[in-house]
Amino acid sequence: MSLTLLATTHRVAPGLLTWKAWDALRSAGRVLVRPGHPLLPYLRDAGVTAEETAAPDPAALVAAARAGDVVWVAAPEGDEDLMREIGALVVHDPLDVEVLHGSYDLPGARLLDLVAVMERLRSHCPWDREQTHESLVPYLLEESYEVLDTIETGDYGALREELGDVLMQVVFHSEVASERTDETAFTVDDVAAGIVDKLVRRHPHVFADVAVSGADEVNANWEQIKAAERAAKSGADASALDGVAMGQPALSLAAKLQRRADRMDAPDELLPTAADTGNDLGIRLFALVREAAGRNLDPEAELRAVSRVFRDRVRAWERRER
């Protein structure tokens, strides 16, 4: 005689249970479940007779199990309180009690929860409902910079939370896009499918039969594949500079443009001069970016590091002056 508490996850489609779970359900003397449980239709399809009970009584479940094998199908969110009460009942009068997991979360399953939460926020929260791609831009930038801060300061304990904030922005934009009814609409699944396709396409040494000798050859193949993608998209007008975001911080922008140009062996006479702008400050900054590249340094990161030193010194000075 035994009592089996069958636990399932709502992040897996109902009915996708392990063989051991189905075997326990079919062989049990009684199967009990709450009314409306998402597994009910699949139990009926499998020929399993389930008794519906709205308020399970721990003592009654234990008594039934002492008379014959019983399976209690736990709620999708779990029945922790019920399990604790059953445990207290059988601690002095032993009964064979098993918690059987009929389905498990797959890696990435909690992303489904994030999508569901965002859908609910979008439909029920007045602030979330009003947002657009344009209004969300400052938050995406802010959250991205906060990720950068945690990495540069080595605060890896905070990195998980900051990455979650960025991920929320991605899902938020996808939810906004899914509500459109024209050809520009897309869902978070479309976003994921697009990046999966891109990663597979740009890693033929992993997903196809291309052989590489090291990271340098991987980078070379990557650039060739990207060039082919640009040509397919823009035809004769394709440029190695296509896709460079002109709205990014100026130092990063200059570094990105220079890297792209260097890959094409662009001649030095293309570099801007004071005659082009009438002001040599920008020219000197552009030249410093080039100098940083020659020393394998990121000019944006270097300037941020110096800025943090300045910030700390100003704060220390403020404390001394108080």
C-alpha cells in the first residue's frame, strides 16, 4: 500500500510525463486530482479514471493509501503544504510515501514565466500598457550600461540581476511588437529563432563541416560570412560599414568605424583632418582612438576607468570639506 504524490511542472505541456509517471497512474488503485487540473484531459485520453476532489484532506488521502495504492496529482504550482501535513501524519505510523516527478523544467524554462509575466503586465498595468519602442529606449540603454558597470567593477554578484533587467527589456520590446497587425509584427520566439539561425550560419566550424585552425580563422570566416550577408541584403550598395550603429557613444563609434575600415585596408588619406571640420578637437580625439587600437586598448573603457578615478577623488574631497 502506498501514496504517490505526482508532481509536474506547468512549464512543460500537460501530458508530457515520464514513463514511470504514466505507469504509476495506470497501476494505481485510485487517482485523485483537483477539478480543472490541466492534466485531466490527458488522463482521460490515456484511459486513467481520475476522481476529482476540490479540497484534499491529508488524513483521508493517508487512509485511502493504507487500503490500496493511491496517486495524488499535485497542482502545477506544487502542493507543499499538503505534502508537509501528510509527512506529519505518517511520521509515527509509517506509510510508503513517494514524491514522483512526472515532468521536469528544461534549461531555459523560466523564460516562459518571464514571457507570461510581461504579457500580463502589458494587459493589466497602465504604465506598461502605454509604452512604445521609442519610450523604452532610455531604459534599454540604462540597463545595458548598468551591466557594463558590474563587469568593469567586478561586481559579479550583481551581474545576474542586471542581465535580468536587460532580458526584460528584450521581452518587453518583443511583446510590444507582437501586438502589431502588419508585416512588422514579431514575437519573442521570432527574436530567438533569428539569433539561433544567425549563430548557426556564422559558426560553420561548429554546425557544419568547415575546419578552422584557431580563433583568428574563426574571426576571418565570421567577417566573410557577414560580408556575404550584407551583399545579399544590399546588393551593389553593400558596404563594410553597414550595420554600424551611429547612435552609440562617440569613442566606441570611432573605434568601430576604424576597425571596419582597417579590415578593408582602407588608405590613410581617408582619415579626417582639421580641414574637414574646421576644429581640430574631434580630429585629435579620432587620432587617440586610433592610437588606442594600435595598443589593443578600448578607448571607451580606458576613459571610463579614468572617469571612475576622478569620481572617487571628488567624493573623497567632498568628505574632507564637510
